Amino acid sequence: MTEQRLYYIDLEKSRSILKCLQFYADQSCDLMFEAPLDITLSDSGFKLINFGYDYRQDQEKLCKYLTLCVFTNHTGSLCVCYSPKFDSWEQITYSVFYFHKGYSKTFTAALGSAGSHGTQGITFLNLERYVAVYLPGHFFHLLNIQHPDLICHSLFLTENNKTNDMLPHSSFQSLSGSLVLDWYSGRLYRAFLDQSYLLRFLWNTSLDCEKMAILHCVLSCGQDPQFLEGQIIQWISENVSACHSFDLIQEFIIASSYWSIYAKTSNVDTILPYSSVLTWNTEIPGITLVTEEIELPLMKVHSFKGYWEKLNSNLDYVKYAKPYLCYNNSVVKREWHNLISEEKTGKRRSTAYMRNILDSAKRVISNIEARNSEPRLTLLLQEEDNHQKLLLGLMVSELREHLLRHLQGVEKKKIEQMVLDYVSKLLDLICHLVETCWRRHDLQSSVLHFNRPRSAAEFEVFHIMTRILEATNSLFLPLPPGFHTLHTILGVHCLPLHNLLDYIDNGVLLLTETAVTRLIKDLDNSEKNEKLKFSILVRLPPLIGQKICRVWDHPMSSNIISRTHVTQLLQNYKKQSRNSMMDKSSFSVEFLPLNYFIEILTDLESSSQGSQDAQRDLGLFFHHSCLVPSLVACHRNVRGRPEEANRTSQELR
């Protein structure tokens, strides 16, 4: 057979050196690497295992010998699992050397009932991306060898767990290709992780560490990603506040997006985040852990193929990589804020730059729509939300540059497709979360209108959308266009006015032109609705506010339009001595600032250019038969009230 390997340990000067011989079909072999092991092998004896092994005769002697296994997989991992002789049945210690990561972890598991001694030793099973550590009747540990840095990515089940009771109490021997030998029966099995059982476990467990471990296990080992993601989203929609140690929505979005493109190229885990959790300080019940750095294997050959090429790439990353290689959205955040500031001040980047950014966003949205044939219940991805499209396009641009910089030797077209798929997946997951909550609470399209009674289901969906907003804001991830409109509509339905305004003022609800236009058109001009509309209008950005004022047929909108136009006229006003064509005496009032303001407006209207501008832009709104009498009325309202008169004077100046 090809790819046959022999691992053996050489005792050199009181050191245990792990070596590997690679055999080839022509009966030649190469010494591939040497790696020091910090274990003691003196007086250890041997434990011979084959199909002829007499399990019943020597089962009492199994726990008297150490256990040592070497596991590899196609991702280029190299793990050595080691369990010393049992000195006590109060606790069990074993170590795993993650040579492809450059460190080892020593686990100590407390045995709950020290009196129930077993006769079998620890069994290590190779499950590709995971190693199962099994002590019959006591514990079952599922170690994540692809991402072992955080203990919460591994699953630790004790003897009190019902899952542990389901496992057989006989000992196994792990063979290549996830094969398992049952010593007692002599049968071979192929071991795999049951996805349906993992999902049931996810619904029933109460520990955050177990939720984290199962979430990653399901996403990384699942055979039907879309079905599994749908089940997880359903679970999240019902348990969104169940986790206290991490943000459940963040972890799902980051992990699922990562695993969706993991198989497309090697070393993705070094440049893309696979978890939203950076540190984990919460203790795992019954487990203590010690992490130590180890010497990396010394490769003895210089031409690598297949598995050895991937292992050597992992070792190079441990030697030379820097922590900042992993992508984050800080650059996107800084660039996005710069673009928004420039937009407010009237400055714009080059047309080509903005066109490329928006084109990238359009490609992502088209990619999502092409993969989803079912019609959407909500407004998501159906609105021209330029700010979210800008953020979306910036993420595509920055992520593409990041991968081009750190994925050497990969074609540019392949990287561009990876970026497109990754960002599309991220955005689609958010859409899927919202749509699932929408269906779960049986909301209809009538929710999008304001002139209808509120319901309890809208409160639930509004809460979920607020949690999604919090999760994406802290990671600075883009939201699907239309999200803020839908969120604002639900907020108006669900919140009292003072709470609604607090949400708007603190940036939780972002007012969009679509949402406010619906609000103005759907609600009548009753006293309560007028108060709501006034409160919303004064909080709108100037550009959107000017558009909305022209939609609302109300004296206040006419007032705002007049003020805006007068402000524009006065910005470049320079007083010139000329005789006014207007008889100011008919509008003379006792309030001198108001007289001065009327004189300025009259002076502007007396010029031909000013009169043309006024009539072109506002028509009758700015004509002095309407504007000046309203100013006089304004003065009369504050006459006799010095404080308000003074404030009006300051505003006019």
C-alpha cells in the first residue's frame, strides 16, 4: 500500500525521540522527521495488540501499562496521545502533543466515584478533526485537534452524563481511517459522529462550554450543511439569551462562514477567524488543563507531497506567523467612517473607487439571490441602503486584499471567488436568522404598515433583530440592505414614544428613508401621530429630512422647507445699500431683530437674482405674503415673554 508509515520511539541520552519512516510502493523508505517527547518510557513494558489478542485473559493488566498513540489526518495535523500508568483511581491524567500547533495539553479528569474501578485503560480514537478519549464507565472527551487553543472547543462528558451511559463498556483500539477494533468481539467498526444526536444534545445541554463545543462539532463535521444550519438557527431563535459566556449569534455567524470555505484551500484557519471568542476563562467542571510549548518536529527530507506538505506548511506557520495575520474588520471600520464623514462634508472619493465598492456589494447580493430560490417574506436585500452596501463592498475589498497578501500561490480568481462566497454566506446567515424568526412567529407582510395594531409576536422578532444588531455591530459586520427599515418599523410598533426616541438617539434604531416615508403616509395627522412624526422629523439627517418634508402635507413641513431655503439664501448674503421695493412699514414691529431680518429678506427679494431663486425653489412658500406675516406672528407669540423673545433673537441672528 502507499502512504504506509511506521512510528517508533528511539531512546537517545535519556530522551524519547519520536521518528517516522515513510514506506513507498517500490519498497523504499525515508526517515521523515524527528520529534522529542517529554515522556518517560523506562520500565514501561509493552502492550501487544492484534486480532489474536486474548482480551478475556489479560483485561486486568490493561491499566498497568501506558498508552501511546500517533494520529494524523488529511489537514496536516500530527497528534501524539499519551496516558501514563494509573497511580490512582481518584483522577486520571493524559497528554496530547499537538505538534502541528507547537504545544501540548495535559488534561486531568476527576473521577466522580472513585470506588467504581474499571479494568480497562484509556482508549484514544481517531475521528479525523477530533480525537475521542474514552475511559469506559467514567468519561468521554472529544478533543478538537484542528482548533485546540481554546478548551471550550472540546467536549468533556463525565460519568453522570446520559451520553456516557450509552457508550459500551468494552475497550477499543483505534486503527487508520477512523476504523475501530472491538477487542472483545473481534469486530471492526467505522466510527463517526452522529449529527442527529449532537443536535438533540445541543437542545438539552445547559453548560455554555458544551454548547460551544457541540456547535463547532456540528458545523465542522456535518454532511448536510444547509439542513444542520437550519436546525441550529431554529435553536438560536428559541435560545438567543441562553449563553452568558459568549454571544451565540456571533459565534454561529463566524464559525459557519469559516467552515463554508474551509475546504477550498489550506491554511484558511491561519488567516480567517473561526471563532468570535478570543479567550476562555470559565472553568470546565471536573477538568484541569496545563498547556506547555514543545519543540517542533525536525523534518529530515526536503521534498514534500500529500500529507507531509500540509504538515510542513503548518510547522512553518508556527515558526514564522504573526498573530495579526488573522483577518478582522478594523480596517473596514476605519475606512467606512472616513467615507461617511466625507459624505457629510460634501467630499467624495473618486468615481471609479466608489463604483468598484458598490459593484462588489451588488455581486454579493446577486450571489445570494442566485442561491436562494424561495421568495423572501421580508424586505431584506430588496432596498437601496447605500450605507450598508458601502460597508458590504468595503469588506469584500479589504478581505480580498488580505487573502491576496497571505495566500501565496493561490490564483487571484480563486481568491476572489472565496471572498465572494464567504461574505455572501455571512450575509445569508443573517437573512436566514431573521426569516426563521419571522416564520416561527407567523408574521405577515401587513406588519410592514404602521396603521395596524401591534402583536406579541412583533415584540419577539424585534428582540431577536436587536440582538442580531448588537452582535454584528461589535464585530462591525455588514447587515443586509433593508434590515434597518424592518427593525425601525417593528420598533415603532413595539416601543412607547420615549423609549423609541432613546433607541434612535443611541443608534440602536437607524432611521431610513423607506421606513420614515411609510410612517408619514400610513399614519393620519391625529395629535398622537403628529407628535410621533415631529419627533422623527427633527432626528432625520438633513438630506432625508428635506425629501420627507415634501411628502408630508402639513404646515410644519412647509415651515421646515421655508427655514431650509432661507438658511441657504443667507449663507452667502452680503448687505448692499439699495432701496427696497417693499414697503417695510406695513410689517414693522416692535421686535428689532425681527425688523432687521425682514429687511434682509426684503433686500434679497428686491434683487432680480434673489427673486428668481426664491420663486424657482419655493414659489409661494417663500413669498412675503406668506413668510413675513408668519414671522410677525412668531414675534407676537413671544411678545411679553422676554426669555422666549431673546431665544428667538438668537435664532434669527
